[in-house]
Amino acid sequence: MEQIRQASEDVAEVMSSVGGTVGEMNGLVDGIAAAVDGSASLNTGYDDVMGLSQMAEKLRSEATGFLAEMRR
């Protein structure tokens, strides 16, 4: 009986640790989403911060326009 109780306590401790790790990872995921999509992905009310995906699209558009102008 004592071994079963100890094993159960060990499992509970490990599960708690896993839960804490998952919670930390959620914060990292939010940070990555904000970097890629901008702060709007965090629903903070600030829509003016561009993320990497928006910056890449703007750069692509500007480079395409620049090359088109250079070909004239």
C-alpha cells in the first residue's frame, strides 16, 4: 500500500511540473504570435504594431514596385 501511495504522489508531482511547463510555453507562444502577426494577435487594443508577416509583405510589395520602376 505504501508503494502505491508513494507512486501516486510522485505521479501527481510530475503532472504538476508538466502543467507548469505547459503554462510557461503558452506565454512563449503568445510572444511568437505577437512577433509574427503583430500586437493585434494579443488583443491588447493596439493594432498599429506590425508583425514580421506584415513587414515581409510590405517589403515584397516595395521591392516589386522598385524593380518594376527600374525596368522602365
